[in-house]
Amino acid sequence: MAAHVFAVLLLVAAGWYGWYPQWESASISEATQLTAAGRLLASQPPGTPLILVTDDPEGLLITARANLLRDAVPAERAADVFPYLGRPNDLLEARPTLTGVPGARPGRDRLLEKDPSRAR
């Protein structure tokens, strides 16, 4: 019996340790802005790409932000939401963007090794 209690306490402690130090992926202000943007973007014709442009130098929170935007659009439009790491001009000119973090995006790095003129 004591072994069972110990095992349960060990599992609870491991779960608590894993979940307790979670950090905030967006501020309340940012979540409010993404919700408003999602409502506005949802009015676009079906199939129109809904692109979230963010210039986070390390790109750490782009997925969390894109998921907040996906939550704000109707379920059938969630697949139309695409994150883009960079500046609006980079997106409009179809340029890959640089984060300044070596190896952050290996696919992009391989592409630029083959054709450095694509990065500006």
C-alpha cells in the first residue's frame, strides 16, 4: 500500500513540475489584438490566405500567436491562417527573412547557400 501511495505522489510531483513553470505566450493586450484581427480577417472570402506577419527576431512565439489567430477565426477558416516571420515588405517581395540566429531555420539556410541573392 505504501508503495502505491509513493508512486501516486511521485507521478503528481512529476506532473506538477512539468506544468507549473509555464510562461505566458501572449499578453492580454496581444491576445485582444489577435482576436480583433481574426474577426476582421474572417470576413475575407473563403480560401483567402490569412497571414500573420511578425518580426520576432528569434521567432519563438510565432506559433503561439498564429494559434491565437486561428482560435479567433471560424473553425472552417483556421486552415487559412499562415504565420510569416519577417517584415511586411519581405512578405510582399517573397523574400526569405533572416533572424540573426545561426541555424534557426535550416531549410532557409540551405536555400540561401545555393542562391544568396534571395536574401536582402
